[in-house]
Amino acid sequence: MSNSTEHPIHFKRLQREESASFDRSTLDYIHRASSTGLYEIRGLGAKRKLPHFDDLVFLTASLSRYPLEGYREKCSTRTVLGTRFAKKPVVLDTPITIAGMSFGALSANVKEALGKAATAMGTTTTTGDGGMTSEERQSSKTLVYQCLPSRYGFNPDDVRRADAIEIVLGQGAKPGGGGMLLGQKVNPRVAQMRTLPQGVDQRSASRHPDWTGPDDLTIKIQELRELTDWEKPIYVKVGATRVFNDVKLAVHAGADVVVVDGMQGGTAATQTCFIEHAGIPTLAAVRQAVAALQDLDMIGKVQLIVSGGIRTGADVAKALALGADAVAIGQGVLMALGCNRDSYQQGGQTHSAEADYTALGTQAGYCHHCHTGKCPVGVTTQDVILEQRLEPDNGAKHVKNYLKTLTMELTTLARACGKQDVHHLEPEDLVALTVEAAAMAKVPLAGTQWIPGHNLG
Amino acid sequence: MENLTFDLSRQSVRELNQHLHGRPESLLGQHVEVLHPDGAHNIAVGINAPVSVTIKGHAGYYAAGMNKFADVTIEGSASTGVAENMMSGKVHVKGFASNGAGASAHGGLLVIDGDAGLRCGISLKGGDIVVGGSVGSFSGFMAQAGRMVICGNAGDALGDSLYEAVIYVKGEIKSLGADAQLEPLTEADTTALADLLAQAGLGHAPTDFKRVASARSLYHWNADADQDY
């Protein structure tokens, strides 16, 4: 009775009802946009939750299927790319390749480490939007050379000393957009290789300078074949958007190999709106690409490489089961080198990198500041001090271990599905855990016969 | 000088190019005539030797593409991407050139006696281009280094997003692209022009040309400026 003039106690509680539309990340976005007048640029790939390979599981062998002995029986991982026209196809010991990442985005030490790891694992590494460095050519037994819209550092001598050529139309992180390398990473060597003034905020072209459309691309591919006397496989890489049509056109244009990069694919720098809101998930892209190859009767003739958020051996196995011939990994490989780790190894010692993450306004585990060139672990940098934090031999060892682990996981799952060759994995080995994944991957929802949009009635 | 003839009405572009990719020592000083090109694509692509080639007629896409060291003459017109990504040597088109002529050329000299189409000298990276006639729109787009001499007129958006390449124009410029600006002609410019015009065998007076170069306002992000791009 004495409290009759006061509010009941529960109204005194701090009111913190978060808005779903205007949540804290949206508030941060609006506050940042209103102070800078410029879109946010960052590295890595889509951070939002998307239908992914995690939404699929394998139906491994039991009574109706017969498994192979996991530790004893042979399970081939040999992969051949470029069998359609090239006189010298690329032969790999594992279907896991290293995705194209530029010298400029990455340090020369990192490029060397990737080359060494790929060579040790019998797989390929790939140049990027900045030309071929001597370090990566020397350290890579089999090197894929990208032909990008910018043509930075592109030259016929490097085409001739490459083992395959990848014509890049786009990437999953920013399909339809060109490259970006902010001035702090355009050091003298990067600037010289790209014929640019040192320190410019470099934004590369999004369209190739000398061809437009699929008919032109056909002739461009022939030009590269003529230049290399029809020896080297020619890949065409597309960012996953209209995958079915784009893959058909790439095949029609004469590609030996098509590379499809889903929206989880990474970048060293691009607008966040691109990373999160353009392209389709890798899971959906694989099946569309396979459907395009089936439509043209090109399964086994034109190979498919899938990339974009591939992290584990299980991801690789699922991509292969859905019809990919190989995968390419970018971000996972950088993380193997120490990306987002709280420490780095230099001179045989482990050093904390936490202060450097703090200086970037972030923390190990959340960092996507590749665009700043101030990578605390020396991976995505051109800084003379920071780049020393990644020692090529140490980095190569970590990447090799990572790729080795993935390959072992891949064969473990393949054997359990009764396959003597990882390329024998098939969609029938998979079911989906969500309706979305079932619809995208075109495999049944677990425990049902139901593939949304298919076998209706 | 050793002369060799390839007749593309009977032989393939593949045979021609395979020959042109022979050992540089064996090609040194050789002259190759290409008969009946009839617009075939990829003629004389990827030469890596000081050989001279005359194409007796019209060439298709990417004629003399990625040339190094060779001297290639096209006695007709050239389609898209003539001398694209040239590294060194000389390519001379006696007729007209289509789109993307000299695209991303890192070195060498491309001479076009007639007009050139859209995007002439796009992404130029150090090569030189002399056009006796006019060029289409978007020429010199994102050109990074090298020089373009245009003796006729230029279309829309000339030199859009230029870096350090310089464009000289004698005639009218329909419009300049973003960040391209007219600048006074210096003595170094007239010397360069005289040299390039002489190499192209053209008799224009260097002082009749205008200089177009980058205002360099797009070189860096500017958070406070209106984003024009």
C-alpha cells in the first residue's frame, strides 16, 4: 500500500528489445555509412549463414552397400584436368587445388609457401590479379596462370611457362565486379608488376579489354591455344550467378575446364554489399554447373572445379559427390597459414599477434582486414616487417598438412561409401538435412524421397 | 632475306603460327608472307622472334596478338584486338582497325593508317599507338602507361580513368572521360610526338596536337568527396 505511487518493479528493468530489422550490426552499418560517405570494404567472403555442404550428410555403406577397408584398401585421388583439347592435361595427385590469389593481395613469401605446399601434395597453385612472381613459378611444379580483365603483368612469356591458363570472368565474392587493392598494399614491387603508380588505390577492370560476350570468348580461347601451340588446358572461371547458362556458354566457347566460384568465396578486398548480396551459394552452384555439363553431354569431357567456402575433407567429398572433378581452396589455405590465429611463428618462436589485431580494431577469430595490408600474421600484407611473420617453409608445412588432412578425410568418406576412387562418389551417396539444401543440391531430404521441385506427384 | 609464303586458302593458321613459334635463331631475318588471310582469326599470334610478316589482306581478331620482337604488316583491315597485349616490335595496319586495338599493350608500336573502333588503347601498359584517322568511344580507357597519338577525332569518354598514359589528339574530342583532362603541350610532348609521327610515316605538325592526361583525382579514395564512380 505504501508503494502505490511507484511502478511495479518489472518496469524498472532495463529495456533492451533488439530490433530484427535494425539489429546492432545494422546500426553499426548505418552509423559508419553516415560518418564516412563510403561503402565498407573488407576481405574474406560472405559471413552470413547460408545453405552449405554442412546441410548434407553421407549415406555410407551398411547392408545394402559394401564399404572398403578404411585404412588398407586403395582409394584413388588422381585427378586429370583439361582432357578436352589440351595436348598436356594437368594431372594431380589430389582433387584439392589452391585457388587464384594475387601477389599484391598476398606477400611473395606466401606465394612461395603455397607453391611449395602444392608441389609437395601434387596439386596446383594459381596466380592472381597481379601477374606471376618468380618465387611462385619456381616453387610450383604445376602452376595455373590467370588471364584477368586487368591484364596486370600479363605477358606471353608467362603464358608459355604456365601449365594451364585460367580466363577469369568473375569471382564468387564479387561476380560482376573488378579487383581492388588499396594503396597501402601497392608497394614498389607490386606497382612495378602492375604498371601502376606506387600507393594508388587500385581498382581493376571488371570487363576484359579485348572481348565482349561468348562469341568473342571463343576466339580469345583460340588465341591462347594458338599462342601455346594447343598444349595447355584452358580454364574459364565464373562467379556463381546464372551458373547454368554461364557454364554452357563457357563450354561452348571451348573451355577445357570450368571453374565455378560460389558466393562464400573470398577476396582480399571488396565492398561488403557485394560480398553478402551478390551471387548464389556454392551448394546451389555445383548442381547447376553439373546440369549444364549434362545438358551438353560434356560430363567427363569438360572438368568442373568448384570453389567458395570449401573448408574440410567432408566439403570436398560432398562437392565431388555432387559432380565436381576438383575443388579450389583460398580462404581455408590462408587460415592454414595462420589467418585469424592469435599468434605467429617467426625464427622458431611463437609470438602473440593480439596487439596487432587490437590495433586493427578486431580480434583473432573475427579479422577480415586483408584490405588494410596490416595482416597481424603476415599473410595478406606487403609490409616489410609484417611479411616476415610468414616464413615460406613453415607456411608450406602448414598448408601441406591441411591439404593432407583434407585428402585423408575425403578418402575416408569415399571408402565408407564403397568407392575405390573419390571420383566415384555420386549424388545418391548424399541426403540433405534442410529443405533448402535438398532443393539446391537436388538430393532428398534425409529420411524421405523428397527433392523439392522434383519427382512431384 | 629468306622468304616464305603461307597461303591460308590451302594452309591453316595453325601451321602458320607453329612455324612462327620456331626457334628465334632460325626465324631471325625471315620474311613471311600470308596470302588469302580472308579475315581469319589469330593470325601471327604469339611471335617471339625478330621475323617480319606481311598479311596480304584483311585479318580477323587478335592479329599479331601478344607480339614480341616481330614486325607485322597487315595490308588490309584488322578486326578486334589487333596487337593486343603486344610486348615489343611493330604492327602496322594499313586499313582500319576494329575494337580494342592495341588493348593492354605493354610495349612496341601499333600504327593504324585508317580509323580505329571503340576502346582503342584500352588498359594500355606501356605500348605506343599511332592512329592516322579517328578513334571510337572509350579509347584509352584505364590506360596505365604508354602513348596514343590520334591524328583525327576522338569519340566519347576519351581517356576515362586514365593512369599515367598520355593521349595526343589532333582533331576534335567529343568528350573526355572521368578524370581525363586537357593539359598544355610541353617540349617533351612535341619531341615525343615528332618521333612517333616519324615512326608512323605521318607528316602532321606536333604542335597541332592536344595533350590529354590524368587529373589523378581517382587515384585515392576520398571519403568526403561525392563518389563519382
